[in-house]
Amino acid sequence: ATAIGSAAVNTERLLNADKEPGSWLTAARTYDEQRFSPLDQINDKNVKSVGLAWYADIDTERGQESTPVVVDGVMYLTTAWSMVKAYDIHTGAKLWEYDPDIRKNKAADACCDVVNRGVAAWNGKIYLGALDGRLIALDGKTGKVVWEKQTTDTNLPYSITGVPRIVKGKVIIGNGGAEYRVRGYVTAYDSETGEQLWRWFTVPGDPSKPYEQPELAEAAKTWNGDAYWQIGGGGTVWDGMAYDADLDTIYVGTGNGNPWNQAIRSPGGGDNLYLSSIVALDPNTGKYKWHYQTTPGETWDYTATQPLMLADLDYPEGKRRVVMQAPKNGFFYVLDAKDGKLLSAEKFAPLTWATHVDMATGRPVEVPEARYEVTGKPVIIKPGALGMHNWHPMAFSPETGLVYIPVQIAAASYAGPKEFKLNLEGTNTGTDFSGGAALCAAPGAQCGNLETYILAWDPVKAKEVWRIKNDVYGSTGILATSGNLIFSGNHKGEFNAYNATTGEKLWTAPTQARVVAAP
């Protein structure tokens, strides 16, 4: 047996993860990122008898978004402030912990609390993307630092909350901060030394200097003015990634524009590539392969950074390898994993900013009044900036063929500001949230948080199968299992099991706190 704490993850183990179903070797268990466990000892017949085995207190009541990684008898997870903890999975005994000592005023650069979504394990080491932009390699047995690398310009308000992915000895990490004043990119580092191997920028920089990648010259034609590159442009890669070993392709999701308001960022419009896009890259070189842009000319904070997932779907005409995403904008996208061809894009929630996606062009057909920055008038639209689905992980069961999505319905008012001044100390949305206050105050107006539910979605037929409404508003990540179950917490302070085929609630346990992370 492998030694406890060895963190001996390699390509072979990751590609054969189903041969060790009791492990959880990477962010979403496998490179496919399906968050599906093949374990079935706990199933829809006996889940009622599940009880508490052990628990461990953590050190802070701040947001907890991490899904644990389980390797060779040890569970590794992160807590708020980018702290890492290792526990014996059998007893719950804490084996070690690591505190990267983030300076507390760094919280001002984090849009949504000092959270972290987890670590990666590889060849004896545990890798952490810390809030202050450091990539840190720790010894899996002791938690001692092996090496660390600053991946961001510390003079700019970058942050990292996402999980590193490791492909063929390369640690791939993005960053966040697109509403501040940063330019997005994703970088690969040597897992043994921390040496930078490649970097791919999501948006063009200063046009008077050579572009870092040839496709940025083309992308620059989709932008206008000088504000975007002077402010940063946005497009950060702060969460979703997936890797296909057969196609040797890494897929990354890119974020919103900076500022949100396109009239300020790129006067006169344009698609603003590669904002709000699913991008396919060669993991060996960082070379661009293809992209699909979910929200051209993004102006509402509609990111495409939400979790990406690979699957083999059974269509009537045969099997297809696909990339799936349910991003903020409310459409569920299925793309061909090889070439990015759009296979379907249907509303998974009642969005109002567009009527549909034109399958001939692959572009959303917008409702004209949604573009507050063009009309000059405030507007209420669904979703607001938090999106119909955010970072909370969805899950896919290859046995039911369904994707389980934590959906959140909220409406928000958007309005252009009377004037825009660059804020060097905080966010730059270019949006006046109080500008639509009168609209929200009108009788019958729907504004703010409306409802949340777990949605079972058939990605082949592109339609809803069932939903489970939450009693208390809030989204939580989901796990699917071979026991015909899905597990998810809620904001009432419960952890629940549901029948994966019907959605029937089968079991509940109190958690004494709201749950947002996926199990």
C-alpha cells in the first residue's frame, strides 16, 4: 500500500481514477470534472441509515468553498484565507496544517470573501493557489513549503480563489479580479521547480507593443478605444477548467469585462474577445486551438468561468465527446470537444436579456433594452451579476444521463453612471446599481433574490427533467454517485441526499451552518 500522506498522484492514476473509486484525486475527481463517484455501497435503498463518523472543527466562520481531495488515506482541503489542512480519513485526526499568512487587507481585492476552492495533488506535493496570487507547493506528508511562485503583479488587485489543475507535470492556474483593473491570463508552471512554462492572455494589451500571442492581433479588432488596455480589460480565468487526455486539450472559462459597462470599456461595442468564452488550449505549449464566446460584448458581468465538464453523450446519431457549461447568462451550452462546434444552447433558467441563441451564428439574440449602456435607460433583467449559476459545482451522472445544476434566480437593475472615474482602490463596474431603484420600487416589479433550486437537465434533449426547490435562498455544489444519489447541502444548514432519477429527498443531516461547497 502507498504510504499515508504520500500524495503520489500521477497521470496514470488520474486517467484510471475509476480503478480507485475511494480516492478523489483532483478537483472534481477526474479530468472530466463530472463530480461523479462510482461508489454505490451507499445508495437510494440504504442512505437513510447514514450517520456521523467523525467531524473536525475549522478555524474560521468565513466562506468555505473547498471540495476535499482524498489521496492514499489523507483528505486535503482549504479553508478561508487559503489555509490548507490534512486529515486522516479514517479517524479525522489532523495530520498537519499550513497557513500562507495572507495579509488581511488583501480581502479588499477579493470580490466575494477570502475563499478558496481547493488544492491539487501531484508527485508527493500539494499545490495551493493563494489569495495573494502565490502558487505554493507543499510536501504532502508534512505541509512544509517546497517552493512558491508569485503568479501575479502585486501592484495590481489580482487574487486567486480557484483550484490548480495539473496536466503532465504542469501546474495550470488562473486568477481573479476582473472588476478591479486587471488583465486576465492562465499560466502553466513546472510542478517540480515552479518555473513558468507558458502563459496565455485572454484579452489584448497595449496595441503599441507586440502581442504575446498571434490570436490577440485578431482579438484586438473586436475592441475599440484605449480604455480597455489601460484599465486591464478583464477576462480573468478564476474557476472552470477541464482536460481531455485523448484530445490533449485543456479547456478554460474566461470572465467578465473590466469595467462591466461596455460603453466605457470599448466605446462603440465589438465582441471583445476573449471575454466570457470557453477556450481550448494545448496544455504543452499554451497554444490556442479554438474558442466559443457565450456573451459577445459582455456588459452585465456574465462570466463563462463557471465549471466546465467533459462527457460522452449518446445522441440518436451516435456518441459525441462534448464540453458542457451552465454559465451565468442562463443558457446551457453543449460544444463538440474537438472543434468547439455548438451542439445546443437552451435556457436552463428564465433569463430575460436574450430570447434565444441563433444556432446558425452561435450568437445570443439580445433583447435591445437589455443594453442599458446603449439605450441610456435603466433596465431590470434576469439574471443579475451573480448569474443563473455561479461557481457552485454542478454534477453529471453517466448512469442517469442528467446534469444536476444549482440554479439561482435573481433579477437586477442596471444603469449607466452619470460619470465614470477609475477607482484605484476598489471595483470598477461602470454600472449604477441605484439607477434602477425606481424600477424596482414599482408595483409588481421583480428585483433581487427570487428562488433557488437543484435542476436535473437532460443535455442531449436540452431540457429540464425535474427540479427541487430550496426552502431558503442560496446555492450549493452537488455530487452525483453510482448509488442513484445526488448529495448537496443548503442554506438552511442541512446536508441532503436525493434520488438521482426522480429528485425525491431520501435523507437529511444537520450541518449547523449554511453549506455552499460541493461534497
